[in-house]
Amino acid sequence: MKHHPVHASRCALALVVGLCACGGGIYVDGNVPTTVPTISSFTAVPAALDAGGGTSTLAWTVLDADSLSLQPGVGNVTGLTSWHVSPTATTTYTLTAYNAFGTKSASVTLTVGP
């Protein structure tokens, strides 16, 4: 099992059962990340809405993040993998993943129009 020495004392007991909850994230087999988070996918389904409005689902897959933020107007989405939005105008949403090694962002534009 891998573990980061800084987190070893906080994770010692958890490593016995193969999990580590360090720095806000949960890591299987004590594999504490040593790089910035990875956003594998970030999508809007559907990616376009009629001018009358509607709802789209923003969905993402993120690795090695301690926390997640979705903007504009949503905020903390840590622990979630999707969020429903109902914009009235074309909007670009940005998902940002954070950990001790840095941040990674991805954006998706949801088009609202005629």
C-alpha cells in the first residue's frame, strides 16, 4: 500500500482496513494523491435547451480531488457527480477540483436559444 508520510499518522488505523480519509478525500488502499486532480469528463446533457428553458444535467468524473466547486452560482459540490441546472441564457459552467498539490478546471457551455 502507498501512503504519503504527512498523512501517515492520521491514516494509520484506516490503512488497516484499506481506506484512508486524509485531507478531506477518501483514498482506497491508502493511495494518497501526489499530483493535481484529474477531471476525466465534464458534460452537459442535453448540451442545448430551447429558449423556453428546461433542465440539463451537468455530470463529471474526477480523480484525486479533496473538494470540488461548480460555478457560476452553485458552489461546493464535493462528493457529488452531477448537478441539475435550469439556465435562462447560454451559460458556461466551470468545475474546479482541488487537492494539496493544486487545482484543475474544466468548462462546459450549455446553450439556451431559439
